[in-house]
Amino acid sequence: MVVSGFFVVFLLVAIGAPVLLWLLIESETDDPDVMDRRSAEASARADSRTAADRRVDDRRESIGRANGDRSEP
């Protein structure tokens, strides 16, 4: 009895998890942004600039911590 119950739960999880993941991925790709080439290039440049700024800020913060700067509470 316990073995059959375990098998049913296992079967539900084995089928349910991939279906749930598929639904989550499907909902992410339902309405993609459509833009022309010029807008896409500008957006990509802005994203890479933002990422580069974050890396610089992270480096400054880690250097400050290494030097004993405790500006954070």
C-alpha cells in the first residue's frame, strides 16, 4: 500500500515538474518585444553600458572593503 502511494506521488512529480517548467517558459515567451534594428542596437548598447558600470562599482566596493572602508552600516 505504501509503495503504491509512493509510486503515485513519484509519477505525479515526474510528470508535473516538466509540465510546470514548460508552462513557465511558455509564459515568458508569450509576448516578445519587437523592435527595429536601430532600437535593438541602442538597447544592446545601453544594456552593455549598464553592465560595465555595475562591474566598475563592484570592483570599487570590493577594493574599499579590502582597504578597511566600512561605509556600509
